Amino acid sequence: MENSLFKFLQFVRITLQKTGVRKMVETIQTYILMHKEIPVAKIRLDSATASVSAVVELFDTAHIPVGIPVKKGKIDRAALNAWWQGRAIPASRSGLRHALEELHISSPQALLEKCLGLSLSDQYWICPADRQVSWHEVNFFENSFTEDVGNILFGHPSSGGEVSLMSPDNTSDGWLKKKWTIMDGKRFLL
């Protein structure tokens, strides 16, 4: 049955391409789970569900996030999903629902992919498999970030311009309102 579904989806995609309709949205994206500059695993993320749909390849078991078991050379995908989902802003965060509406984002987990899963709590992140991006180019410890998401989480509406979702606020834990800021080159959680 899975094979016939795959063939049907291929048929639909080809038909849409031939007719010039390009509304078919790819929801599965391939990333490399990274620990700073160390590739840990190739994964597939489903943007529609904000979850890891597959672990394609394991590169380095020594750098798998703590608490995620590996059995017979395979990462426990359920545990990896729990870890990934746990990086998101908790649903209990004050002001979160309003912020998601303003950002036109369906869930706090969907924000994770928008910031490559980057955090100011650890050095894990996801690198698009089709791009050459280094930790030093994107991490929030060394690079600036906007306060757009944090300001919206605090109830300040966006200025109407484009909002940057590349923010460590997407991965801040806890139910109290908070946001990251940079003052005199140092990172502070307010």
C-alpha cells in the first residue's frame, strides 16, 4: 500500500508540473543534525508536523544529545523527536498563542525549523543538507540576532515590516515571559 501511495504522489507531482501548477509544497526537508561543526546524523523533518520523520544516517554516536539511545547502530527516533519537540517554547508560555497568531506560525515546534534549532542553551542545530553552512556563521553565541520574536512574545506588535524568525527566543524554555537580548556584546535573558 505504501508503494502505491508513493506512485500516486509521484503521478500527482508530475501532473501538476506538466500543467504548470506549482502549488505542491514539499513538507519534508533533509537536514544534518549538528553538534557545533560535528555532523551527528542526517534527518528528515516534516514541516507540517514539526517532527523528525526519519533518521537517514548516523554519523557520530559520541555527539548524540544526552538521553537519546542508540540501539544496533540506530537512533531511537521517538526519543530524538521528544528531544526536538522539547527544544520548543512550551505551550504554557504566557502570551505564546497571541505571538503565534501574529507570526502566522501553527505551533511553537514550527518555530524550531525557522531558527535551525539554534539555542543559547547548547550547541546543537540543524544544517540544511543541500547547503554549506558553518556553526560560526549562524550560532547565537557569536552572531547577532533580532529581538522580533522576543518583542512579540512580550506583547509588542511587529512594526509591520518583515519579522526575522532567526532568534534564540524560539528555543527558550519555561512558562514565564522572557526574551534574549544583546547588551554591550553580552547575551542576557530578560
